[in-house]
Amino acid sequence: MCGIVGYIGRRDATPVLIQGLKRLEYRGYDSFGIATVGSAIEVYKKTGRISEGESGAVDLHGCTGIGHTRWATHGEPNDINAHPHTDCTGRIAVVHNGVIENYGELKRQLQGRGHTFQSETDTEVIVHLIEEHYDGDLLSAVSASLPLLKGSYAILAIAEDTQQIVAARDASPLVLGVGDAEVFAASDMTPLLEYTERVIYLEDGDVADLTHDHFAIYHGGLKVERPVELINWCVEDTRRGGFAHYMLKEIYEQPQSFYETTRASINDHVRGMVMETGEITLVACGTSYHTALIFKYLAESLCNIPVRVEMGSEFKYFTPPLHGLVIAVSQSGETADTIAALKMAKARNCPTLAITNMQGSTVTRVADETLLMRAGPEIGVAATKSYTAQLAALMQIVNLRCEGAFDDTLSHAHLAIGDVLLQDVREAVTLCSKAEHVFFVGRGAFYPVSMEGALKMKEISYVHAEGYAAGELKHGPFALLTAETPVVAICTPGPTYGVMASNIKEMKARKAPVIALGVAGDTELAEIVDIFIPIPNTHLLVQVLTASIALQLLAYHTACALQRDVDKPRNLAKSVTVE
Amino acid sequence: MQAVILAAGEGGRLRPLTRSKPKAMLPVANRPIIDYVIDALLENGIRDIVVVVGYRKEEVIRHLNRLDAPIQVVVQERQIGTADALRAAESEITDNFLVLPGDNYINAESIARIRGERNAMLVAEHPNPSNFGVVVIRNGLVREIIEKPEEAPTFTVSTGVYSFTPDVFSYLQTTEIPDALAAMIASGRRIRAIPADDWQDAIYPWDLLKLNSRMLKWITPEIGGTVDASVIRRGTVHIGTGTTVGPNTVIYGPVTIGNNCNIGPNCVIMPDVSIGDRVVLEPFTYVADSLIMSDVTIGSHSRIVSAVFGQGCILADHTTTYPSASFIEVGGRVQKEEFGAVLGDGVRAAPFTTFKNCIAGNSVTIEGGKTVVGLIEDGTRVM
């Protein structure tokens, strides 16, 4: 969601900040702004996207500055509500990611004391609070203001007469990048990759004082040391190269991200956790929820362990009796709902494991142990390679419980993934791009695969799509079938084949055009359906992957045919960091 | 000086190996052919490189993104010819430039010879000129290019490497570059023919073996991974990281082995062998003069000689490739060439299979210990 970036050092701050914000674009935003310390505080903010030549158009001065991309929560997206926000005197500027829950009350108090508010945002209370405490020492002014705030925040603050940035975080992500006589701060490491590979992950409650050649971190008023860690990502991974979209690039990186993730060794603590537990609960949101559901089907049928899957956002509304291992699945590791659910599980003394793509993210700090996906940075808003990497991590857990029964299957899965990427889905794309509604149906583990296929279709092509368990179709949705609603059915050999095939015939009888995913060489199925998309005939674990990827290709090419902004779908943010 | 590398074509005569990647991406000595071309350009200080991609472009783009050089990519939507491919790059061209095929080996010295020229082409002598554009030269100037003639008047062929000025685009009337050259010659332009120093193409799958043994001369010795102390190595041997070489294995270079392979114990790898990543050679297997791509598994007691194996082949124990020569029709021409086997991606063979001068398509399955000969179509199941 919102992204923040700060720079202090020897370069002109404006281009570094604009470039950094562009790297954070993928988090989703509707307005942006930067502020620098020149001869005074200079602010530039604007509604809309950052254009190519933006840094040339921004005429701000100084080597110290902060920037922000805003995904509106409090107050509509406009130039006034965009960050940075300044105090009454214009001497202090602040950017903020998170939500201040008690801002209404604080705002009334501050207004009572004579402060004038310009925007409708919750953030503006922070800068007025700092103003009240400011007497030339920004660090102590920020530190004094923080205890008054309730909610989540990552804050960067600058003031007029000092070359310094004060950073603070609580329950919102913030990392520092340490360069050569320059220091960076950002919501995640993607903007830093170009300048440094040394990062510091701040802890909740940390306040950092940054100058160009020095940084100090305080926690509860005491100076603390935080380890400097090396990032193993490289900046090439965040470039689109010759691909039309990041999403396409990431779709084609899936053989590698799957392979790297299954090859990564699992430490003994995680191994112990997985082997000892009598049941597993997964909490996840969005695409991660679908991977968790797939895991449920696989783990329950293949390793005979009870698995429950809960949406992070609903978890807190019931008080489930929790026993055994709780796994939180989140690409960004910052999904607020998932983290809240994980904290509940911890409070009940359950062992907790995080599966995430972001080393050092919040979820890794909350959970007892972490299983890191090796997907590399994912920039496209629609999850693709992180989805397969999540499945890789979860399948590794299945394999562990089955004592390595699927070693061979998993080590060759990347070949089947590579195979399905060669698949031509144009015919199906023609059908879907003309449709108003598309249904995705499957049975067993392919039911969540259908849900994921529908989600991809919805989020990037804006074609209304729903995923159903094939058996549920007749309990209502069948009424919606017409000759204009294509159905995408997944029908592969196994216990579900016969009944899926008869479901398909029922749909055909209602004149619905059927696109079927089946294994290569299944001529019988190819004959009864309108369009047949073959996937390699392999083990169930791999079929789940290849079917999902065929559906990604279908959604991607449909979105392209409809000329959608694939990498930045409307209204969506990459990681949902507010509840 | 700029350079345009043409890497859009499939290389249909190299099927079944070009199923998942274009010819320019086929690995030779464990590096895609296009890397050798890019290296030769960089050695000449030419850094402004445009690559035209088309067939299986994602594979090429992903690879180019990983290189250090800042490479511009343009897409040729339909692969209808070299001139059309060049036109795709027109918007990127501002200066005199070189055109190079991305799927032929060319060395830096050859490029040094042509880089100063305004309109010129690199030519080479070839024993089978009728697979190429045959060039008729008079006084060091190109008189005529005859494309793939039945009867070639000379042994001098075009290497497909040209040096042009930006106004060449006005001569690109048809879909092929040689037609544009003919038009330039007709309008009185002088096109110099410059002999290449070192150049090699692979037209047919078995040509890859020659190219492979040639490229293996340039590998650097390196031992990553875990190599047992009892392993005997001679010559230049490159072993990637994460690879395990078991006891009593003998490796005679030049041999290159990729990452995360599992070799031996008791294997013999003779000269001129390239082995990709994640390859498994089970005990007591012998490999010589072969190009084995990634994810291949070869069972124990196998004898692999003069073979090209595509990605992900799984061959059970006692597999033999037996070099011999018989008549095979490839790309409309009947060929007779000695080699053991060319296997596409994902070929599976049961124990005791013998491949004898065999080209097996992608995903062919051989059941039962058979001797298979000649051409087998993609997806065939040999019972």
C-alpha cells in the first residue's frame, strides 16, 4: 500500500526519491509527493502516477529528503491529502505509512490549541504533534510525539534547519539502507537495491536518527544496535527488461522460483515443528489463501494430517480452538490481517511458522520460525511467481511429512512448468475477452486452483469471474449459464475425472462454451469441449502447478487483449498493509 | 558503432532441440550460442547492442536480462525473414552498425576486421556451401549472392555478418537481407567481402557436436562443488557449484559440467563433453563427445558417445548410443552423417535401449530394450 522513501547523503535528493518511489509503485498508489531540506522545506505533491520525466519536472533542492506514494485510506486521493504533510509553520515535513487510530481525538485537541489542519488525513496530526515538541531537536520532538499515537506507523520526518531524517516504526514496515556516506530509508528493500546491499530492518518501537555519515537507533530511549544484513536480491530482478509487463516476466520466472524454493534447505527447527504437530492451521489472504487451500487438499490426502485454512481477515471474529502448528502465508510478510491472526495464535501458545518472500519482514519477526520463498522481488500486482513459490514451500512441507516420497516429483516439476509456458492459449483468450462473466470450475485440489484462476482473471482483466467447486455449480450458479458465459473446467485423470467429464457434458447441454484443461493426449475430453488446453501428464502435485500457470497465461493474455494496465490494476495494492 | 543481433528465428533444421528455445539459445559448452556473439562484440568495445527476438522470445529476454551488458530488445512479431527482423530494429539505429546472426559462432578478430567498414560482409569458406548463401566475389567486392543453390559455383559463403550505414533501410524491400544487398549492388553501391577469421554455424543437430568441441577449447578450469579425492582429472575441466563427483570417476578434459549435478561413482567422462545443470550420471556410465543439456538423468552402465540430449531426458540403465551413418531426411534434404543420437526434450527410454544414428523427437518414450534407428516423431511411443 503506501510506500515511503527517504534519502540523506551526497547526491541531489530529488531524483533518488522519485526513482525510489517508482520502484515502490507496485505497492499501489493514487498520489505521491516528496519534500526536501533546501534553504527551507520544499514540497512537491501530485495526484496520479509518477511520469517518466518526473524528476526533471520537480524543482526541489537539497541532499536530504523524504517521499511517499499514497494509497488513500483517510480522505480522498487529491493534491492536499497527498504526503508529505507540513506543520503550521512549514518548518517540519512528515511522510507516514499506516493508520493512526486515535487521530480524531488528537486532531480536536490540536485544533483546540490553535493548530490549523489542511488535509483530511490521519497523518497530519503527527506533524502538528512534532511541531508542539520541536525546539530545534527533531529527534526528541519525534520521540516525544510517538507515545501519543495509537495505531500503526512508519514515519520519516525532516525539519528546516537540520540535515537529518528521523525515522520511526511501529507495526508498519521500514528498512534502512546503509551506503557510502549516504543513508536510505524505505518501506521495503526494492528502492535500495540500486545503491546498496546493506540493510537494517528496524524493530517495532525503534526510532532512528539519520545523518549523511551516521545513524543511531533508539528503542525506549536507549541506544540499541541492529544487525546490518546483506540482501541477496539484485537490481536486475526488479527490471522489466524486454518484457511487455512485469507480470509476464514473472510468469516466465516460475520454473526457477519453484526450483529454487524446493531446493532451499529447511532448518531443523522448522523440520521439528512440521514433524511433531498433530494438526496444522493456515492463515492467509488473497492468493495466499488459495495456496493454503491447495495445501489442505494435498496434506490431508497425502499425509493424513488435519488441516484448517482461515482467511486472515476473518480469523479474529471467531475464537477458534487452536492446537498445533499455525502457518501464516504472505508474500510481502506485511499483510496486516495475517499478522494480526498470527499474533492471536502466538497468544495461545501455538508454534508459529511464517512462509514469506520478504526476508526481514514483519511476519518473520512475529512468527517463531520462517520458511523463506525464493521467488525474488515480485513487482506485478497480481501474484504469479510468488504463488508458485508458496506452493513450492508448502509442497516441501507435504514432502517432509511424507518422508521424502515426492523428492523426485518436486525436483523435476520445473520442467513441466517450463512446458506449460510454451502453451498457446490464444483461442481461449478470444472467447474470454468477449465474455462478461467467466466461470472456473474444478474438483479436489483443482477447486482452489479454479478460485485462483478466477481471481487472476478478475484482478487484471476486470472480466467478472468466479471459481466454483464443480459439484456446487448445480446448487445455484447453474442458473447463470448461457451461451455467452464461458466455463473453464479443469479435468485431469484421477478420482475426479469421470464426474468432471459428466459435469462438462451438463454444461455443454446448457450451451455454455467450455474451455477444458486436461492432460496432453486426452482426445476424449478434447472432443467434447470447445477449446482444449493440454497440460503435461504428471503427478497431481505438478498438475496443480501447471493448471494454475495455464490459467495465469489465460488471464494475462485476456487482460492484454482488453488493453488493461496489467501491472497496475485499478484500485489494487500489492500488499495490503491495513486491516 | 551499434550492433544488431538477429535471434528471432527458430532454426527449424535443428528440431527437435528448438522446441522450447530458439537456436540462438541452444547451449554449447554450457553457454547459449548468442553469448559468444555478444562477447565478441564487447571485446571490440561495441556496447550499443540491439537484439531482435521472436520465436520463444521470453527465453531469450530472460537470458539477456541476466547479462551485465545493457542490451536493447526488439520484437519481430512474425518470423518471415532476416530483412524483416532488421526492420524491427530500425527505430533503435542512429549510427553505422553491424548485423550479426545470434545463432552462429563468430570470434572477436573477425568483428575487428569488419567494424571499420561502411558497407561490407564477412565471408568464409565452407565444404558444404549449398546450405548457405554462396557469394561470388570480384576484386574484393561482392558481385552476387546465390541463396542455398543446388550447384554452388564457389565454396565462399556468407556468414550473415554485415556492416551497414543507416540508409540500408531504404533497400530493405523484401523480407531477406541478401535481396537488399543485390539491390545495393544494382544501384552501384560497393560492398566489400572480408574473410572471417573464425566462424562456425550449426545447421543440423549433429553440427552442434562440432561446435561444442570447438567451444570447449575456451573453457576455464574451475572446480566448484564436491569432488572426491580419488577422482582422476586430466586436461581442462570445469565443474559448477553444488555438483558432486563420486569416487573413482575419471574425467578427461576438455569437459564442462554445470551446477548441482550428481556424477558417479565410477563414471568415465572423455573429452569434448558438455553437461548442463542438475544432470545425474549414475555409476559405471561412460560419456564421450556429447552435449547433454540440463535435467538429464542417465542410468548406470550406459555408454553415451556422439550424442546430443535435450533437456529433461530420463534414460534408464544400460542405454547405448551407437555412432553410425544412415540416410535421414531433415528439412527436405536427405543427409548422411555419422552420429549416435539426437534426443529432444523429455525423451524417456527403458533399460537396455540402443540409439543408433537416431533423432528422437520431444517426449518420445521408448519402452523395452529396443534398438532404435532413424527419425522418430515428437510424442511417439515406441513399444
